[in-house]
Amino acid sequence: MPHADMKSSKFMRTAVQVPDAQAKIAARASSGSTELVRLELAHGRTLAETVHAPHPYPFFRRSGMDGYAIVSGDTLHASSDEQIWLRVIDEIPCGYTSDQIVVEGTAARIMTGAQVPEGADAVVMLEMTESREQDGQHWIGLKRSIQPNANITPIGLEVQEGDLLLESGTTIRAGEQSVLATFGVAHVRVYRRPKVAIFATGTELLDVDEPLQPGRIRNSNSYMLRSLVVEAGGEPVMYGSIADDVAAARAKVEEAVRDNDIVVTTGGVSVGDYDIMGDLVRESDVDMLFNKVTMRPGSVTTAAVVNGKLLFALSGNPGACFVGFSLFVWPTIRMMQSDPHPYLEEWTAIMDTEYTKVNNFTRFVRGRIQIREGTVYAAPAPSRVDESSVMITIKDSDCLIVVPPERKGIAAGEKVRIIKLPQGR
Amino acid sequence: MPHADMKSSKFMRTAVQVPDAQAKIAARASSGSTELVRLELAHGRTLAETVHAPHPYPFFRRSGMDGYAIVSGDTLHASSDEQIWLRVIDEIPCGYTSDQIVVEGTAARIMTGAQVPEGADAVVMLEMTESREQDGQHWIGLKRSIQPNANITPIGLEVQEGDLLLESGTTIRAGEQSVLATFGVAHVRVYRRPKVAIFATGTELLDVDEPLQPGRIRNSNSYMLRSLVVEAGGEPVMYGSIADDVAAARAKVEEAVRDNDIVVTTGGVSVGDYDIMGDLVRESDVDMLFNKVTMRPGSVTTAAVVNGKLLFALSGNPGACFVGFSLFVWPTIRMMQSDPHPYLEEWTAIMDTEYTKVNNFTRFVRGRIQIREGTVYAAPAPSRVDESSVMITIKDSDCLIVVPPERKGIAAGEKVRIIKLPQGR
């Protein structure tokens, strides 16, 4: 009886460890295509080229002060007893250059950031000088000896020509924008944002604007996933929810696979009789990577490759859906943009409260980080109830506390591994 | 001679402490106007209403397992020696409700997440049962006693009707989306993104796509500021750069003040002869909040109120511009969206390397955080040169190390205060 076999196979899932599941995905995630965007619009995008400095920076000898460009040798014997006088031959605002050469006995008025004129080897602060007009000439008096190179930023002090500026895979934010603009990169090659299809399965799902009905809940996971995809640098494509109809679900999945880079579904991955995604993944011509992971929540998380595209069937339980996204979908979106650090960052923290719930699977507990006096503490996000299915604590969490699969709890003060959740806006 | 007076007033700036400068701004920053947006588009926006739960959640008694809804009393004497049998009277998929009442001796097949039928007070896992057909009836056998309420999530376990869900001023991210969708908030009231005009002043500035010229640099600060405004939740409006012409600058500033909520300029705030913004702020009918702050870099940072709008004249030095934005403009953008925590977060960290440069002003050194074994370390961002004007390290920084104005350095291992920089994408 094929039907019975199929049913029994639902109970025959082989659980893989989280790192093994991640490795299976990583082996199938490849970096996506690229496009050229105007620098102004590149914020949050990921560089698809490595950028080297086309010129040194600063590009010219730059004055670090408002004052006078001088020949330092002239000031060798200047002192409070012996004021020396220099004739001012030019005035150099920022953005202008002088065609005069500063020779011994002369000086040029210069502004912060302006190019130091030829001949000058130091800049003296305006406040250190005295000013005098005589015979239609402008003179400055100095009572102090000035060191060579004083207040001059040499060419290439920050960056030499050819220096590595930014590596491919870097996310473009304020500091990167500054570098790219400085070096004249008006159009920048970035990875296209991976298009991530999001849909939910389940007859129980109502749209967010529908009134509640007995036995039914609103489709919240699609909205949560949309935010997560945006934060990971992907482009979410909302497919709404589909009821428990294998034919309809298959058509939707096929459309989503065709039109997107990644497909994420929630719901329908447990072992019940009405679990559409499970049936679909088993029946279709797909390359299953795993359909059970030794983790709580979200042990029934499934990943598969369909026509070369990665499909993730996450649990319909909001907490499990969130954890599954963080561990598996987030790094996939980052890998498709060649991020050299695609996984969420891990820290060691000190448990702030005890945690007594244990499991034979690794547990990812939503928690909050607190930094006190240079030490990182973590505690489960406070909630009326300690259940991994809880939706309400997702908003209050900034980490996942990793509770190893051991038959004991974690005491307050013990070290734990935490996974930092994204903090973007 | 008014001109001479004006010039001398440039040197008569009264420096204020950073917290005092922040307080002066806070006194003038008010929350902006609001708008209603579709939940789907609310990611990254800031709630302008406090949301309470319109109904409990879960809204119905929810099965936490695939299995059978039963009357627990029936199983009181069930054991491995005494199997009890219950007649299956209905099958309840997720999203459906049963019109049958589970009475003693009966059970209903139920899926995870479905509404527990009337009469039942426990759910038993599918795997704990044995199944039998007899006389056209479906029976299940049980060899274990089941506790009342087993595997049933009661109404309101996570949230009671009327509970505070989200406070006004909260940024909407994945967890908030999940909450809002769950409770049917299809359109959400958020603060408008404050429109932030960005322009740079200086004859030395080239556009990013112009070839370099002697004595000139490209306008990188506008691009950097654009990214920072986006990360703060504002809407950047690029005004490009304007040359050192007071009349042109005044016209631009007046236009920017009229059309935007905040105006940010860079360049032209030091004490040189060509500092347009300084002149402008002194000459115009503006309410100056401060024009010097006891900080490095960026001591010449200026803030003023012009026609009720906050105007920030940041230093043209990229490092100082960055620090000035982080300390003053970031919190203003957040305050305009009623963020209860508008300032960047501060941590205590352990200095990883010594820092010997000292100053009579508080120094904000761009640095990197490293978490090792639960301890937060910070070190200045590595660079070829230790200068606060350096542009290149902005991209490598995730904190500002606060070096107090004392006549000694900070030793490795000493505690320091750090300001966490935003980490969004």
C-alpha cells in the first residue's frame, strides 16, 4: 500500500545536527548575480567587487590648520626674545592652489584642508602669529621655532595608491560610502538582493485584516519573515497563505521556485495527517537536504533543492519559524551575496538566571543580552510562560541562548554560547 | 568696525560639554507627525500608537500535539496492564472546529494548532495510542494515564485581552510584525520619517564622479551622512555641495529649512576666514544652541534652531562629522519618532590596547569591540595613522571609545566607556 508507506515514512525522519544541516545548505548556496547601482542608492547593499585605491589619500599635502604656510628653517632662531617676520605672498582658501612658491622670508595664508604651496614645509597656527601692515605689504611675526612638517598631512598618509580599500562581500554602510565617494566610485557593483518568496500553508490561516474565527489564527509568520528577509539584505516577495491543498500548494511552490532565488514556507512540516509541505517535498522531484534537525524549537525544519533553488519549509510555530530562519535562511541570503561571515555572530555570555528546561535536542532559547561592567550576560526573554512556541517574546529578544542537549539545566553564572540576533532597523 | 567685531567673535566661542549640548538639543526636538501605513510596509518604522491586545492569545484552547482530544478522567486507571479504548467521533484539522462534544468514552482526532473540542480536557500524542477498526467504528487504545490539561494551550496563555503589546516609540521589526499581524493590525500608525536635508559646503568639494584636481577632494560626507540618516530611520534628502558663497549658502539653507525637518551641513564651521556656515549662523535670524563642544574631534560642531527646525553644522573633517552625527543628529532623528532610548547605547568595556593620546577635551576614538569569553574589549580601529581626522577607519569601527579629558592615557586592561555604533544594514 503506497499510501500507508508514505504515511509511515513521515515518522522516519533522520535528524541531523544543526552544523551539519548548515553545511548541507552551504554546499548548495552559491553567490547570485550582480548589478551596478549609483553610490547614493548603495546603502545596505553588498559589494560584488574588491576595491583598491586608485590614488593616494590625501592626494596632496594638506594643511591641518588655519594659519600660514612657511619655510620652517626661517623660524630656527625665533623665540619670545627674537620675533621673526615673514612677508605674506598669497592667500589659499580650501579648494584653491597657489601659483606662488613660498621661499625663505615669505609665508602664505592657508586654510584647514587646503593644499600646502610649493616651497613651504610647515604650517603655523594663525593664533601663534602677529599681523602687521607695512608699505602696502602684509607681514606676520612669529616668536617660536616651528618643526619641519608641522601641521601638514603628507600625501598618502591614510591610504597609498593600490591599497586594498574594500573587499567583495562587504556590506555598504556609512564608512564604506565615505571611502567609495572619496575615491570616485560613483557607480558600484553589488549583488542583487536575493528574491525570497514567502508563503504560509494552513487552512487555519486568516489574513491580517480578517476578523478572528473559532479555531483559526492570523498569518503572522509571513510578516515576521518579511522583516527578517529585509534585514538579511534580501528582497521579500509575499505569496500570502495557501490552504491545505496539495495541488494548489504544488502550483504555488513551482511558481515561487521559478520566479525567486529562495523559497521559504511556514507551516505544514510536522508529522500530522494534514502536513502539505511534507507531502509535497516527498512527492516532488526535489533533492531533500534534511527534514529533521536535532534542535528545539523547529526540529521538523526541512530544506531541499528544487530546480537548483533552495527551499526552506519552516515550522508554522512562530518561535520555531524564527529560529529556523536565523539558523538556515539568514546565512543563505548572506551567502548569496558572498558575505564572508554569513552566519549570525556567536558570543560567550554569562547566564543571568538559571535555565532548567532540558531536552535531548539542542535548545535555542530566545533571550536578552545585558552588558554590565564589561561583562556579557544573557537571560531568557521574560514571558508569562516558558514555551518555545511562544510568539510574544520574539520582539523582546536580541539573542538565542544555545542550551546543549544535556540532562541538566544551566545555573546562573555559568557560561553559555549565544547567537546574536540582527539589530538593524 | 562691525566686520572686525564679527571676525573676532569667531574666536570667542564658549565650549559646552557633550551632555549639555545634547540637553540643549533635546529641549528643542519634538516628535514629528504620523501616518498610517500597511503593516507589510511598516518594517523599520516607529510606532506612533501604543497597542493593547484586542483579544487573548491564543484565542481558543489550542492543541499542542498531533493526537487525540480526550476526557482525561477516562484514563485514570489506564496502564500497561489495562488498556482503555475510546471511540473516535471526529477529526479536527487545523483551522476547523468540531460540532461534536467529546464525552466520556470518546475521543477526537486533532492536529497541532487546532481548537480542542468541547468536552475534551486533554490531548494525547498520536504515538501513545493504538488504532483499531471495529464494526465500522474507529477506536484508539491507551495504556497510560493522562493528566488534565495535557498538551492543551489555554486561552490567553501568552497574552490576556487588554495586555500592553507594544509601546509608542518602538521600532517595528520581525517580532513586532508578528505581534501586529497576530492581533489584526493591518494598518499601523507610525511616525513619518523625519526628512533630513544633507549638504556640504566648500569650494574644495568635487562631485563623486568628477576627476580629482589639485587641492580639491570629493564630497564624501554627504554620502556618509545619507547612510547614517537611513540607519537612524530618517529620510535623507541630498542637496549636494555648495561653494563658499554666503548668499548662495543662505538661499540653500533657507530652502532646506523650509522643505525638511532637520538640516545637516558639513564643512565651514571652523574659525578660518572662509567658514560660510559660521558666518551664516551668526548673521541669520537663528537661535544658536551652541557653536563649540568640549570634544575631539568635532569641537566646532554647531547646532541652531532656524524657523523652528534644528540645523546642525558639522565639521567637514569626516571623522568629526561622523562623531557629531552620532552624538547629536542620531538622537534628534530618534526623538522626532518618540524613541524612548534616542541615544546610542553605552557600554563599559576593557581597553585591549593602551591609548596614550590625551586632550583637554573628551575624545571620541573610533574603535572596535571584541567579545571574548563573556568580556567586552575595545581597541582603537587600526589605521596607518592615529588622527581623529582620518576617514578610512570609519568603516572599521563599531564603537566610539570615550577618552576622558585627563592628562594621562588609558592603559590596556582599564575600563572605558564606549558608545555602540548602529549595526544595521
